[in-house]
Amino acid sequence: MKEFQQTNDFNEIVYGRRSIKTYDPSVKISREEMSEILKEASTAPSSINMQPWRFLVIDSEEGKQKLAPLSRFNKDKVLQASAVIAVFGDMNNFDYSEEIYSKAVELGYMPQDVKEYQLNAFKPLYSQISDQDMRDIILLDAGLVSMQLMLVARAHGYDTNPIGGYEKDQIAEAFGMDKERYLPVMLLTIGKAASEGFNSYRLPVDQTTVWA
């Protein structure tokens, strides 16, 4: 497998991140490397480890042309970027609970009795959970994986921009997904920046933090 050149410089990854507005359209990210980026991002935490995030990677010109009118205020970024990652949440994520917990036992991450105890506790809770409560869980977990994805992209030498303004009621169906099952969370453009982007001011910690 190809060895990816990553940076481990904390300042470069965290403080160097910008929301990029223009990309070099000649730079392409291979599907092999994109898969590695998504694998690394997916180590993010999630509620009871259900990993409800689902990624739609739009990296073809045909796909970006289809997405562009659904993201008309960000059309240029969508068309220039190496790819656009549409992050969704799976409302049926608990369907994978047996697979996730059984694999954890097989790999030695969890004893069998702990698996049985936890699934027996969670199954009745998740069978009765409301759609709104599930949406709340998904949005939190998808936010965690999205931020991690942006930092992982920086470690691979790429830049990103999170987009919340797009036709969320249309995107799933436009790409052949079940809109009742898959909850759109955000779009992330990814590629090589064509400009450095602007730095931005952050409120000091003493204005955003209360100690108790």
C-alpha cells in the first residue's frame, strides 16, 4: 500500500487550518488516499460506538456538476475542490450494533459478557428512541467526525471548508439515497488551497469558559 506523507506538526495542523474558498482544480486525491483519510477520521468517538456517520464522496466531474446547483452559494468551491464529502447520519445506525460489538469481541477489545450486557441494555432503549432524539445523537456524533476529518485532511497536506448552506432536502435523493434514513449534516470540500485563506479571531478562553 502507498505510504502517505503526513505532517505531525501540531501548530501546522490545528493553528494552520483555514476555511478555504479557492482550490487548485488540477490537484486530485486518489480514492486510496481518501479512504485512508476517512478511516483515520472514523476513529472519532460516537455514542455507544454506533458510528452513525456515512460519507458520500463526490469526486467525479459528473458528481460535482450534479451537486453544484444544490449548493449554489458555494458552487465555485464545489467545482474546484478535489472532492466534496457529504456527511450524513444513518437513522438506522443501531442495525450495525451486533456486527460492531461482535467484532470488538473477536479482536479482543471487549469480553463476551460485556458485549451481551451492553447490548441487552441498549436494545430496548434504541427500540423506543424518538426520531428527534436519534437526530440529536447523530448530529453530535457527525460533528465530531467532521471536525476530526478536517484535521486529518490537514495532516495529509490538504485543506477543507465546511458548508452548511445547501439543499439538504434534496441531496440524498439526488444521489440515490433514502432521504428518510440518511440525515444530511454538512458538506466538506477538500483539496489543495489556491490561496492561503484568511486567519480569524477567536475569543479568549477567559470569555468562553466558566470554572466551577
